[in-house]
Amino acid sequence: MNTQRNDVSIDDAKAALDAIAAANRVAYESVTPPLWLRTLLALMLGALTVFGAWSSGSSLWTFVTLITISVIMIIFISYYWILRNKGIKLRLNPKNLTEKIISFLGSFTTALMIMLSIELYRDGYIWVPYIAAIINVGLMLYLMSKYSVNGARIERG
């Protein structure tokens, strides 16, 4: 029986580590939406918050709210479809309890801000939808930067 020694040079080890880091960067960039898309979706959600409050009693703003929801859905489905065509399948369902909690808290906070803006706008607090929109935009940008669609934490390589 022969014993073979596999000597790896320092340069080979550095090249292997660089290749792993490059693969991690590509994976991270593939899963994370680009900054312009995150910003667009966050601004659309902020607009949805304001338009939702304005829509109470106005058929025009209700129509604008429905159009905004449709555009958000089209953007998300298009992004999902582009990734699918690249061979990347996003997992939409949370895998563990932590991911479920993050998804629930993000969606609950967003819905709560929208509902509060609608109800308080009806009561005469016309500034509340703007504050709620800013909160929703900030929350959306943070969540889309740090977590995937299903609530999994994105690790940078």
C-alpha cells in the first residue's frame, strides 16, 4: 500500500480560499435583490401606506391603491421569474421557527402601520400616513437587505 503525500502550497491554498469567497459573493448577490429593486419596492410600500389611508371614501385613491398593489406583485413575480430562469429557486416558506417569527413580525408590523394610518387618517390625523410610510419604507429596506424572502438571514461570504 502506497502512502501519497498531497502537499498543497500556500499559493494553492490562497487561490482555493479566494475561489470560495468569490462563490459566496456570487451566491449572496444572486439571492439578495439589487439595491435599486429594494428601494423601488420599499418606496412602493410607502406609497401604498399613504394611498391606503387616502382611499377611505375616495374611489380614485382606491383605484390608485389597487394599481400600486398590482405593480408590487408584478415586480416581485418578475424578480422571482428572472431568478427561476437563472436556475435559482427561492424558498418562500420559512424553514424554522426563527424564520417564521421574522416573517410574521415583518408582515404584522407592515400591516399594522397600514391599518393605523387608515384609521387615524379617518379620525383627522392627516400626518399619520406619512410617518407610517416612513416606518414601512425603513422596515422594508432593512428586512430586504438582511433577510431573504422567507425570513432566512443572509450571510455574506
